[in-house]
Amino acid sequence: MTESNIIEVNDSNWDEFLVNQEKPMVVMFYLPTCAHCKEIEPYFREYSTEFHASCTFVRMNGLESPMTARKYGVRGAPTFKFFCKGQAIREEVGLVYPSILRKAIDDLIKHGDECVLHTSPLPDEISPYE
């Protein structure tokens, strides 16, 4: 990315990036040819400028990072995943109203730590066949 306030990550650097993240984080899973992604992206960029001091903004190409997309249950683009302390705590899927995305970011910054404290994560290895 040309803007320093949006970071492009992929399957190869995601785990290390996530572990080292101290601020709340918004990840936009996108596809390069997705018209809906292109429509919402200017707002994502605007919010990354507005909130950069208190939140990290990340983009991840779903085609180039299928393992990470699958790990977090991403089934369509755009999907916005909201992380706090390394845990995904919320998502918005599809071409949401920009005001909804903005409010979700604001809520993440204000209440993300609280959400993590009130969430019990499932182990990554859960299988219905065991």
C-alpha cells in the first residue's frame, strides 16, 4: 500500500503480525476484482486516517491468503474482521453502510478490551468428527 496507515498482510506474515499487534485492529478481506470492495475501500481508507492513532488497519487479499481467510470463516468479500488482543471479536460482511463500518471501528476502540474479557475462545482444532 502506498499509505503507511494501511498495512497489506498475507498468509506468510499474518501470524507474526497478529502476535505483535498491540492496538485494536480492523482487517478488510477483499478480492481484487470485487466491485463491492472497491466501493467501500475509500471509506476504509478515510477511517484509517481518522483512527490511525488508536487502531491498526489491514488489508488482506482473499485469493492470495486463503488459509487465513478460511481460519476466520471469511466466505465473501468484503469482510471486515475486528480484532482485539489477537482475538477476532466482531465482523461486518458485504457492502455495509459506511456509517455502520465507522461505528464498528469506534466501538472496537472504545470497548474492544471489554469484549475480549467477556469472550471464551474455542480451540482452533475443534472438529465435529472427534
